[in-house]
Amino acid sequence: MAETFRSPILITGGARRLGLYNARTLKRGGHPVIITYRTENDELEALQQEGIHTIKADFSSNENILAFIGRIQQETDSLRAIIHNASDFTPDVDSPLDTDTLASLFQVHMMAPWLINRGLRPLLENCDSGTADIIHMTDHNTRHGSATHAAYSATKAGLENMTASMARLFAPTIKVNAIAPYLIIMNEQDREAEKAGRLQTPPMGLAPGEQVIYQTVRFLLDNPYITGATIPVDGGMNLTHLPLPTTYNLMDSE
């Protein structure tokens, strides 16, 4: 039988893919769950029937973010955790003077977490478990960059750096960590790239499924002594970027 908790977990971007899986799994584990969504989809009615509270939110402006913070403050007096899953995977525009892409991604990946974490800090400090959590979903590419999604990679890297700063600021009552995934769920474009040999495969293989992210979320929620960390959930992709030493001998590789 699932344990019952009082303080809800807030998941931004919780109506699709990884956010959706985490919302449902946490709810089944006894946690009250609040999710945000930007666009309507077929899952919302089912989520509401499962007892998950859904809030439509657009983080494209500071005014919208502040209004969202105010609504959360009205609806609950505490939070067990905030999981920042909302994201835009927008490619760069082929224009040297484009400013819109970076500005919009900065708003979602950095400004929204910045304001939400600070604005809802009192609710986290009032949680029923004693220690609360903030979890930022970043990306494998924050450490390696991207030729086609530089603005995306840069703003996710900023969020990863914010993780360390807020961990220092909010300790010891709130732990702040990040999860940096590689390819967790394949879509049709990924499958086509794999067939064409354009998709880099980590040592542990491709597309393990959403459960590996939930397992990492659960680990962070349950461990009282980890903060300021970024946990790579990438199948060992970091190893594929390391050049072989010049003295490396394949015959001695056991």
C-alpha cells in the first residue's frame, strides 16, 4: 500500500513524456502531484481522473511566471519538491543576428526556474518531510555543446550552473540537484537517424525508457545528503567524447 504524503510535488511540463511518467509514478506512490502544461493534449483528462492537479501555464514572460507562482501560493501551503521538466528543444536559426531563439529558451530554461524556486521557497521550507527538493532536468549536451542547438545547450548549461548556486543558497532545508539525460525515449526522427548511422550510441545502448529518470528522481528524493550534484543518465555517453590516449593498445584493453 502506498504511503500517503501531505505536501505535493510540482512538476513543470508534466503532461508529456518524462514529466508525464514521473507524475503518474509519484502519484501512485502516494504523493499529491501538481503538473503544469502549456498545450492541451489527450492525457489531461486521464491525469485529472487519477487525482493529479493540472494547471495551464505559459512561462514565456515574467508576468506569466509570477502569476503562476501566485496561484500555487493560493492552492497549497507547502511543497515536497519542484521538478523543472518544462523545456523547448528549439533549433538555432540560420541568422547571425537572431535573438529570439536564445531569449525564448532563456525564459523557459533559466528565468522560470529562477523565479519559481525563489518565489516558492517558503512552501518548500514548510514541507512535511523536513527536507525538500528541487530537481532541474538539464541535458547531456550541456558539457559538450551542439552545432545545431547552441541556444538550447547554453541555456540548459546555465540551469545546471544555477543548480550549484541554489544548492548553496537553500541548504540545509532544500536540496537542489540536476539530472542530465541523453536519449531516453526514441521518436521517429531518432529511429531514422539511427538507421542512417547519424545517432551516437552510448556504451549502454539506446533509449532505456522513462523508468531510469524516475529511478534517479526517487534516489534524489530519498537521499538526504546529496545537493548541488548533476547526475548523468546517459548510458555512458561522456565516455564516447574522451579521445583514446596515444599509448592506448587495443591488445591490452581487457
